Amino acid sequence: MTDTTPDRDALTIEVARGAPTEEELAALMAVVSEAYQREAAAAVVDDAAGPSAWTRTQRRLRAPLRRDIPFGRFAG
């Protein structure tokens, strides 16, 4: 069984043309990984915005039925 993790797949580079040196590939990896880390750090969801419009317009749950009161509010 092979161990493929998302981090390992992200580090795979396929050169389509040319013959880059190891230093050029290392520089490319450094630039791309730095850009990825900056983008990942900036992609934060702000949860402190309060309730959404959907939450504000939801109908409240009704109160539970009182079983101690007979039908029609009279016993007979």
C-alpha cells in the first residue's frame, strides 16, 4: 500500500519543457510554498459576524402541549 498524503502530492512538480537545475527547482519550491502558506493564513472565516439572515428569520418552536388541561378547558 502506498502512502500518499495531500502534502506530499502538493510537493510534486512536473517539468513540461526544459531542464531546470536543482537550484532552480529549489527556488521554485520555496516561492510556491511561501505563497501557499500566505494564502492559507489569509483564508480565515470570520465567525464573529453574528447570526445569519436564515437564523434570524427562523420560526420559533412552539411551546410543548400541556397535558394537565383537558380539551376545551373544562372537565365534564
